[in-house]
Amino acid sequence: MDHKNFEHFLVRYLHGTATAEELDQLNKWIQNPGYKLVLKEQIKVLFITQIAMNRPDPDKIKDILKKEIKKEGKRTKGLRWSKYIRYAAAAMVMILLSVGYFLIQPVPTEKSPDKISMPSDGEITLEMNNGNIEVISESGNSRLVSEKGDFIGNQKGNRITYKKTAGGPDVISYNQLTVPYGKRFELELSDGTVVYLNSGSSLKYPVNFPKDRQRLVYLSGEAYLAVVKDSNRPFIVNADNLNVKVLGTKFNISTYPEDQTTEVVLVEGSVSLDIENNALPKKDPILLKPGFKGSYDRKENNISTKPVITGTYTSWMKGKLIFRNMTFGNILKKLERHYNITITNENQKFGDKKFNANFGNEPIEDILKYFKNTYDIEFKINDGHITVK
């Protein structure tokens, strides 16, 4: 049996890049019982789907493959083979997506709880403590269970709500929610704290916070948090080298990896900002008051504060974009995250120029036209990619 080519052809088929000859050979192979074990392993590696009580069933997958290839063959008589391959692959992927959610089973490794992975492309994902990753459908409803099968919460639409607990064991089980560009999501933690995640963000958090220890979560990207007060268990958001410590409050924090600064805007309550950098001398925490923004400069390793209009920094929760004294380069980056697009700026004249602008839910084309009509900034759209001239 040609296992190597079988695996290669299967990967190419699922990505819609298989040739006519490869598809013919794959069709013959999947009818051979000798390839059952190989197919089963590829199901795991390629995280095709979960079927039959969360256990991949190679026989069912094989039947779906055979049925779809046969069905698409009938539909596409007279069509060119290139079109047939594309349609068949697309049909297969759509079926797999509609069946359930993806499952990844990596080799178990000891993971450091203070590291979070980067956002994925296109799908909201929930990574469990054992490394399994589920794709979250914003239109779906589902029960969340731990790797042991225990009920831990519910997902309804664009919100996950964890089971309320007064505190869990000292051994912490982490979940990580990742939101790609162009989407937002809500999360209610087990202590009742509500987190709103903006586009291109990840939050790593305990399923149950320990009873007698601080409530510690890890953020990459942007989030608005309404923290439930608990004087015995301070709530801390770790944003790389910055720890944001609160007891009970509402605040916005933006800490995208590509930005030079981490910004914390306090709406109500109080927070302290503490730089965590073992390579440099320890600095005293900065206490932030409501209506103020604290900016941590990663290069300079210092924190500055100033009064702001908090609504400017929380407008993203309503789908709005408000830019105040912001460089054109940063505006383009925010547009990329908000609309899930790629922008190349060839106009160096406006790279560091600062602008003020307000936008609602306008299409990206209307925003670009605004900059063209107001500041004579040209742009070109080509196959979903925007180039600023």
C-alpha cells in the first residue's frame, strides 16, 4: 500500500488542490479496507471532525467521501476536471464543517500557563486544558464539558457562560478563547466576571479560579472587562510585562503584540498597573483613577497617565471606530482587525500623520473614500487586498 501518497493526496483533496489523476487514485484507495487505519490517523492529524460521541469514525468518513465523490461526479458530467475537483473538495469541506466541530489531538506536553497562542484565522476557537481545540459557531448552542466529561458551561451564540463556582482546587485547568480578525465575542467566567473580546484577541483563563488565590488571566489583543468584586481574591490581567490588578471594576485594555504600548482605560473603580520585568529595576505600581488612561511603553519600560473620554476606547463594543489623534499607520492596523482585511501602505507621507475620525458600521470602501475625499489619499482594492497609494 502506498501510504505516503495516500496521505498526501488526502491533504491536497481537502484543500481543493488535488489533480484529476490524484482524485481518481484517492477514490480507488478509500474503497480498499487496507487504508482504514491510515485514514483514521489522518482524521486525527488533519482534525477533520468529531463524529459519533466525539470519537472519529473512519468508516463514516469513508462513506461520506465515497458518497460525495459519486454525487459530485453525477452533478459535474460535462464539466472540466478542474471544476469538478474544486466543487468536490468544497462540498466535502462543507459537510465536515456542518457535522460538528474540529478536534486536534497533539502529543501531550507540559504547557506553561503564562503563555498564550496567537489568534487563528477565520474561526473562533476554544482550546481546552488538554490541547483539544473546538471551533465555536456564533449561531450555535452547545454544552461545554471538560476533558473528564464534566459539565463546565454553555455556549449560546456569541457568548460562553461558565458554571458558577465559589472556587476550585489549587490545580488549575486552563481554557483559551481566541477571536480572529473581523469578529468579537463575549465570555462570562466562573466567578461572574464578564469579558468582551475584540478582533484578533486571545484570553487564557482558569475554568475555576482557586479558592484562596488571586484570579489570574492572560490577554493578548483587546478586551473590556466587568470584574466581579472579591476582596480576598484580586483579579489580575497579565499583558506580557504588565500586570493590571483590580478588586472589582470596569476597564478596557489593549495589548496587541504589534503595538508598542499597552493601554488601560478605567471606566469605574480602580486598578493598579505593575511592570513585571526581571531584567530591569523594580518600579512602584501606578494607581489609575476612573476616566484616566494608563499607557505602558514596552520599549521605554515606563507608564504614563492622562485623562481621556472613556467612550472613545470602548466604542468598538458597539461596532464603532473612533480615532483620536491616531497615526495613519495605527488606523490602518485597526481597520485590518475590524474588517479582517490586509492593507499595504505605500504612502509613506501619511504613515505617521495623525487623524481624528468617527465611523459606524460603514463598509471599508466608504471609510477609504472618506480619506480619499478629505485628504486625497488614493487606494486600490484587488482581490480583497487593499493598497494605499
